[in-house]
Amino acid sequence: MSKNSRLPGFYKHTLDERADVVAGWADLTPAEHAALLGEEGLPTELADKLIENAVGIYGLPLGIAVNFQVNGQDVLVPMAIEEPSVIAGVSFAAKLVRAGGGFRTGSDEPEMIGQIQVLDLDDLPAARAAVLDHEDELLDIAARSDRVITKLGGGPRGLDARMLDNTPVGPMLIVHLIFDCRDAMGANMVNTACEQLAAPIERITGGRVGLRILSNLADRRLARAECTIPPEALAFGEYSGEQVLDGIVEAWAFAAADPYRAATHNKGIMNGIDAVVIATGNDWRAIEAGAHAYAARSGRYTSLTAWQKDNKGNLSGKLEMPVAVGIVGGSTRVHPTTQAVLKILNVKTARELAEIVVSVGLAQNLAAIRALATEGIQKGHMTLHARQIAIAAGAEGEQVMAVAERMQTEGNINPEHAEAILSELKK
């Protein structure tokens, strides 16, 4: 039976009720259900093995974005994030996108780039030629560095060499190893392969190898998402569909032209992306680094998305960026909650996960610039912000909503006012 990610009124349920719905959707085991609720999450014994100097475990709220349809398949998307309004925003945007058939996605092969820095060279062109002449030999060495990934169909795919003629320490040759990581993010396997190539490259070039490390500008591992939304689906309140559509395109044009705006525009995209990457146990810092480097690839920092009116009058959106994520290895293999999250997503490959991730990024961007171009970003955001202020002031249970709603009604949302309201309620 096909599953439907449209869950009207999902937000109205209690936390336990929502967890039950998701557990039923994904057919979670009792242990996985408990991990979702944080009852049997990461044990301290394991935390102590994962990092140095562990003293405890830090928790983040884990929520579910609904309404997503990616390549015709309905998806519930777990997101770990502390910022209010993000999950509501992407869920609403995904509902708008459903009106145009959902997200259409694609992705490149999961190829990462390992970099090997070669110094003390008298003749860069000759050294580069020598490396390329020995490509087959070097790729064979790299393949032997991880025989398991090679058996799975991954492994080294090619070599390139870039000449940096003028750096602060003089000329250097940068050898690029292209490595297919299959369903892993691949940092460890790429770094290991680069280490294995150091001595042979020194022998071939006569130079000295310095750094051997992967690049987080994973521009051979791009994921892309597109959507089309009819203008009538965008209309609300006093705003016509055409007004909203034009406002969204104008908001994007601002980000496309101005790096100061683009930085905040892209931060909004990463609000959605990081939350899924964290929930799936992947390296969100690597994704951030790659995204922002990719946004500046032309020499000027700009928007990662593109929005326009198509020839049929619909709103058309696109997002393409590096998304190097894995579903095996690292914490994805050992963290109980991450395992439950991946089961909810029901992804079979790292590429499927990357395509969902980039769809969430496009949805979050749509939600943000739609709000900015119409009623302003604060209306929805401040509702949840007011709840946080109320909780910080000491409100509990039903007091939280009572304090938050009164602060909003009175247009005065700050800790002192929350404490005053709470004091009145207690009297």
C-alpha cells in the first residue's frame, strides 16, 4: 500500500501521538520507537568511544517534516534542529510543491576528490605529465587501499593534477584522486587512499608530498532538486498568486545579485539541509563548507537556488549543490536514533538521501522567501519564539501557551514581560 506524507493536523497531536504515527509509518521496532523518543538513544558508554573527553550527551529536538513528495514517492523527513519555524516552513512549502507534482531530483555518482600536495618541484609541467603517465599504476595502488569498496563497485575512478604556480610558499602541484565512495560519505577511505599514494608520487615526481586529504568542495557529487508551482496554489489572504510569485522571484534576484543578502538567503537553505544531515548522523560541517564554496565558484558569492516564472506562468525553482552524505559508516552505523531516522526515510542509497536533503533545502528556501516577500518572516517565527521565552521564564504545561499568546497579543515578547505574565497567572 502506498504511503501518504500528507498528515493534516499532525502538529495538533501530542508528541507521543506524533511518534506513534511515525512509528506506524516506518514500521519501527519497539527499540527504534524508544530511540525516536530519546528513551533509548545514544548510551554514554558509546558516546565515550565516539569522541574524546566525553562528559555527557547533548540533545536536540527531533521533528518530522510532512507533505514531501520526491520523484513520485511520499516521504516523511526527520529533522534535528533547535530553531523554531523551520519544520513548519518546509512542511508548508512541500504542500505547495505537491500542487505542481512534487520535487523532481537527480544526483551525480558519489565521487569524492582527494588532494595530494606536492612541493619542492623544479618543473611543474614535467611533474604533472609524469603523474598522468603513471595514472594506471597509481589507481591500482589506490584500489588496493580499500578492497571492500572496490568489490562493492566503488573505488578510484581517475587522476588529475593542477598546477598552482604562485602560492605564498611558491609553486606546487595538486594531484586529485577521484574516488567513488558508493553509499558512504567517504572521508576515511579517501584519506587512506591519498596516504597510500604519497610515497609513489614522491618517487614519480621527485618532489615532496605535504597534505593528503579529501576536499569538501565535492563538486563531482552534486544533487539537484526542481519544483513547479501553479500561481493559484500560492495565493493566500490579500495576496494573489501572481503577487506572491513575483515577490518570490524578486527576493531571489536580490540574493543572486548581492552577496550580503545571498549569505542570509543560503543560510536559510542550510537551515533545512543541516537539520536532515544531523538527524541522519552525517557531517553537517562538511556539507556547509561545500555549499558555500560552491556558491562562490564563479568568483562572487551568490544564491544557491534559482527562481523564475516559466513560460506557462508557473513558479519554477531549482537548487543544485554538493551533498556528500552516507548511509553506512560513521555514526550512521552505531547511533540508535540515526538508525531509526534512516528507516523512516526508507532510503536504499546515499544518492537517494542526498536527493531528499536537497529537496528539503529548496523547500526551506521557498518558505523563507515567500514569507519575506509577503507578510514578513517574523509572524510565524515569533509564535514559536514566544513559546521559548515563556519556557525560559519558568512556564510549564498549559502556562506556556497562555504566556506566549498574551505576549503576542500585547506585542511585547521579552523575558521580563513573560515573567510578569507568569507571576499574574500563578496568583
